[in-house]
Amino acid sequence: MDVLNLAHGSFYMLGAYVAFSVVQATGQFWAALLLAPLLLALLGAGMEVVFFRRLYRRGHLMQVLLTFGLTLVFVDLIRWRFGSTNRSIPEPAGLQGAVQILGATVSTYSLFVLAVAVLLAVVMLVAWRRSRVGAILRAGVADHEMVGLLGINLSRVFTLTFAAGAALAGLAGVIAAPQFAITPGMDANVLILALVVVVLGGLGSLEGAIIGAAVLGLSWSIGIAYFQQFAIALIFAVMAAVLIVRPTGILGRRL
């Protein structure tokens, strides 16, 4: 959508806190997995209609200012409601324990996370490249007026797309909740990694984002295994190396 949304990490954080609240109330992780994306989709749609729709033509600077302000609001609301204490939820029944793969011990829940990530990546690629909505969205970003002249309600498409993005962020928050501390600062942590992924892959490229995520994940794993004190530095070193060779990212296009 050509929108720079720094509040995306807040959607992830809210998804994790919805998971915590639902698990605390019902003990059902799977209920949280269904409820959080729905609530975040409604929030995302409302934010698109009220805020983002007014900023599409005002450039990325206005979007950065707005979304950065929203992150501060969401963090303060979370602190007001839940405090600053770290929270956690257990892994769901049936996904606890570990399995042996090629001599390595891998947690069952990590395999579940990997399977969900691969499935969502495939679904997003197919929707982006093969579906009618994906074609409308690509055309709408390139030439808003022309798509409108064809009788397509592009505002509705943008709202649904923004809602879908917020829902996916909320889903990620739920899935991450059993493995990471649920804390008001978790939005900033994931946002930094997301920005690295986008820069590595190239702005505007979904395929590049998937490749960038794989490169980041491998860099992080190698860093943890062999250079624990420099794991974060290794990620940024890899990003710098990629940008030296490909200034627009792995699959980015020159403007």
C-alpha cells in the first residue's frame, strides 16, 4: 500500500496481550488465536478510515509522525491496563515438548510456528500475485485515479487490506506469546527486525520481504550459536553488506 506504518509493532503487541487476557480468562490458547486477529482487524480498519485515509497523498513523513505517536499511545494504554510487569502464557496442550530432527532437538511449538509462517507466506504470495484483489491493490497504488475511473471502490480495498495486515500482526503476537515475554516494550523489538527485513528484501517487494526474513533468521541463529555477544551486530552487518551490493535491497527496484 506504500504506507510506512510504525504502529505495526503495536498491533503485534496488542495481539500478545489479547492472548494473555483470553488465556487468563478461559485457559484456551486456540480461542485467542481466533479472537485476536478479529479484534485487530477491526482496530486496523478503524484506524485506516479515521487516520491513514487522510495521509496517503502527504508522503511518508506524515505517516511516520502519526504512527510513531500511535505507538506511544498504545504502549501507555497497555501500561495503564496491565502494568509494566512481564507476562507469559504456556504453550498450548499438544504442542509442548520437543522432537529430534537430524540429531538436533527442536521444540514442537517452534515447528508449529515455522509451519504457520510458511503457510501464511504462501497464501500472501498467491493473494498478491494471482488474486483479483492483489491486482486491484497493485494498480491502485500505482495509479489511484485510473482504478477509480474503472468503477472500483479502492477505498474499501485499502481498508480491507489494512485490516488484514493488522490481523496478521495480531496473529503473530498470539503465536509469539508462549515463547517471548509479553511486555509493553515488545512492539519496538519486533518493529526493528521488521524494518531490517523490509530493507534487506527491498521496499515494495513481498517476495523480497520473505527472503529478507530468511536471511535475518539465519544470521540471528548463526550469531547466537557462534557469536553470542555480537548476534545483533551480525544482523546489521549482513544488512550493510547487502545494501553495499544492492542499495535497493535484494529484490528492490530502482526508482
